[in-house]
Amino acid sequence: MTRTSRYLMGLGIALMIVGAGTYKFVLRPEYAQLPVSAGTGLHPKLPPPNATLMPTVNIARPLGWKNGEMPHASEGLSVKAFATGLNHPRWLYSLPNGDVLVAETNSPGTDVTSFKNRVAHAIQGLVGADVPSPNRIILLRDADGDGIAEERSVFLDHLSSPFGMALIANTLYVANADSILSFPYQTGQKVITAPGEKMVDLPSGYNHHWTKNILASPDGLSLYVTIGSNSNVAENGLHVEEGRARIDKLDLATKTLTPFATGMRNPNGLAWEPQSGALWAAVNERDEIGSDLVPDYLTSVKEGAFYGWPFSYYGGHVDSRVTPQNPALVATAIAPDYALGPHTASLGLVFAQDSTLPAAWRNGAFIAQHGSWNRRPKSGYKVIFVPFQNGRPSGAPVDVLTGFLTPDEDHVHGRPVGLALDQTGALLVADDVGNAVWRVSDTQLEEAFPADDATK
């Protein structure tokens, strides 16, 4: 695709946006005026919107990993491939016996047909995201404990853009793009052949944000379910957002789905904070109002709370592209707890209490940042650690795993998505463009107990 073609595609997107809001539009290349760090932390800077006529489209073409290449781990940490040769691995789940489930998945391709979305589809192809959904879950097993999965099998097949997974007793729950299914599970089995039972339908329709994650409640009686919006900022109308942009709670006994928290554009990662016991989520915010807006965020999720989407962001910052507005609802919007930087596409979330990484990495949360397309220069493309004290974020994030983005920012080797801890407490990272799962561990532990066969 030529530079002119890409320009025209970007201009086409802009023309679809003009008239949808009241911002001042100017035709000039748009760059961030602030570093990513300014939009990160407890008190992010939120400059005025800067929605230019030609929205920022700044993509990185995929290279893959070649000749032993891998991401870069921070000092004191080691990284190696837990598994390679996968097919668009997005989400991870560790079973109690140490087996690791990998959702090989992608969009169901049912988004609304529009010029803007056709352009977005072309961009996804350029960044390696436009691949058919494998629609399956792979089981990886590290039977000899060397940190490399030497066994793999197709655990579940013929699913529908699967994403979240949760095991409660002997039942495995899987969140498809349009429903939650349950399957009988016995410890150690490598394949499930039993048909799934539908627990509940999930909002689908266009399925612009199709990923549905699930997390079991501590008592095992319910599931918390993430449901992203059907658009960027309700440009397809509020009627297609019914039941979306929220976290729901599914009562397993009655199969009843009720709203838990709303106004969250695209929540993905879910986890229980170990000290407070509170539910926390990683949420993607909106695009196309400048490289400095809006930061994605990490937040505790309060039952009944409204987090602003689509009418406002970070509390009462009104997004005038959205009409009609709802001032009464905006007045109730609460700001999230911690900003993760604008356009970082923060997805995976794991708290570190059960990790065996060095002590500096034990009290906080790991976040996988898939990486930006709507920011110049780029942001994300790494795994970070947010330190916590007394159950709350307490400082600046620290890089855990980098090197996904090339130094010139023109290409990516891979993009991190889902996170999990393995049976040893090492951090696993799903890389959907690099088609790998990476394993991050304590360097001293690796040196003390080296793998018997690091090449297999």
C-alpha cells in the first residue's frame, strides 16, 4: 500500500468524524505534546482535545521473531519462550495442575459495515491483526518443569471468538464473543469432547469490541463479565450500546446477568486485589481526540458506579462528539484510580502476590500493553508493573518486558496481550503477533535451576 493510499484512507476516516462533534479541526500532522508519562499514574494530565481533520494513524508493521530473537526483560528477570508456533494467542488461563490454556482467537468479523470500518479493517491487516479467528483453546503442558511447554493439544475447538476462561470446581467456563458456555472438566485431561452448555447469551450485534473476559467470584457462585462498547464513542447510536460498555455479574445458579459497573468503554483484564479483596480492571479508553488523550486506566471497580463512557472521560470531562449528552449521568461519573498512558491498549492484568519474581515485583499488578495506532509517537508495546501499597497503586510504573517494538518504531516483533502466572510463579505473556507465549522469571532462580534442555 502506498503512502498516498494510506493518506487517503486516513482522510476518509476523518471525513466520517467531521460533523460528529464540536472540536476545532485543522489539517496538519498531529503529534503528542506530552510524554506518555504525563498521562500515567495517579494524577494524569488531560490537555484539551485535539481532533484534527486527519486522525492520527501511526501503525507498526509486523516482523515476527527470528533467529532466537525475544523480548527484553528488566534487570533481575529472565525471559524465554514457553511456547512458539501458536496461531494468534490472545488470552491465558492457568489450571490448578499447572496446565496452561491459550485462547487462539480473533474478531468474529461482524462489525458494522461502513467506510470507516473498512479502513480500520485494512489497517488491522497491516499490523498483523486481521487473521481469521482459530476459534479454539490450546492446552500447554510443562511436564518436566523446565519452563518450556513440551506438550500441546487442542483442548476445545469450534468455539466462537473465545476469550475469557474460568474454572470453578469441575466446571470450566468459556466466554465466546456472543455467549458463555460451561464444560465438564477433570484434572489432567488434555481434550474436552463434551458439548458445551450455554449459560447465557452476551451482547454481540456488531461486536466492535468483541473480547469478553470472565473472572470467578471468590465464593464460586458467580462470574464477572467484561463487555466492551460497540463503537468508539457511540457513533452508531446509543441503541446499539444497550447492555455494553460495562462489567456484568452472572449468577450461576439462576443464569441471570445483571450490571455491576457501567460506562467503561472496553474493559479487558480482571483480577482480585489480594490485600483489599476488591475487583480491579484494565480498561481501554476512547480514540481520535489527539495523541495525548485519553489515557487507558487501571481501576478498582465499584458496584453500581458509572465511569463516563460515552459522555465523558476521567470523571466529568465531557466528550462533545457524543449527542445527545446526558449531564445528569455525567455528574455521577467517577474518575478511575490509575492512568496507564494514552492509547497504550492495556489489556492483560495479573496481581503479583503469587509470583516468584524478585521481591521488588511482588506487591503490585502486571499489565500487558498491546500498543497504540492512534498516537504519534507510539505508546505501549510492552509489559509493565504498577507498584501497590495498602491495596492501592503507589508509584510510577516499571517496565517488565520490552523490545516488542523496533527502535525506529516502524515495526513490531510481537504484541503482548494476556497474562497469567504459571505453576512456579513465573509470569506468562501471550504475544498474538509473535505467535508465542513468553515466560518471565527470576534470573537467580533460572541460574540455580537451569533447564535440562533449553533448545527443545
